[in-house]
Amino acid sequence: MADSAHITELSGDSAHRGAPSYIELCVDDADKARSFYGALLGWTVRGDKGPGQASTGGLDVGIHDRDSSSLLEVFFTVRDLDSAMARLTELGGQRVSEVHAENAAFGTWVECRDDQGVRFGLRQPPG
């Protein structure tokens, strides 16, 4: 195991030990999740259907189904938050918070739910 002073490379960005390295998405229907996140964020999930793993260009996301906990609270970077929120609504998702911009260094963000009730966030970095 690397000591805490070492830096790990994730998608070309330096991240200290403890940075997210994998995300799990727990849903009732993995195929619906594949369709929703593929359309919203451009994810491609390995395999033809059902549970699988998506590579996001940074962190891998494991999708498993028959799990009613509907857990996911990760912020995803978007180039245009307004456009992403419009697409979210078209796909059956919804905002669950107001749009926030309190921290200029973090950018603008909103908490959302997908079409199965899974909570996540969309973030437009500054600039």
C-alpha cells in the first residue's frame, strides 16, 4: 500500500490518497440506469444489458440492480448546467435543490434525482 504522501494519477489529474476511485450505483433496474445515464452523461456500460460497469474517463462506476436503496451522491461535471438540467427533465429526472453558486471556486451546482429516484449532483465548474 502506498503511503499517504504518494499521489495517484486519476484521468491525468493528481489526487491525494482518499480521493474517490470507484462509484457504485444501486438501482432497481440496471437497464433503465444504462439508458438514463448514457443519454444524460454519455456513459457506455460494458456488456449488453443488466448489471455492468461504466468507464467515465476518470472513475469507473459499477451498476447493480434489484437494489431498492437507490444510492448515488456524486457530482458530475457538465459544461452547461442549464442545458443539463433541461435534459434531466426530458429524461424523467428532477432537481431536488435550488441551483447553488455560493462558492465561486467550486462553480454552480444542483442536487438531482434520476428517473428511478437515485440522488446525484450536476456541477458546472467556474470558467
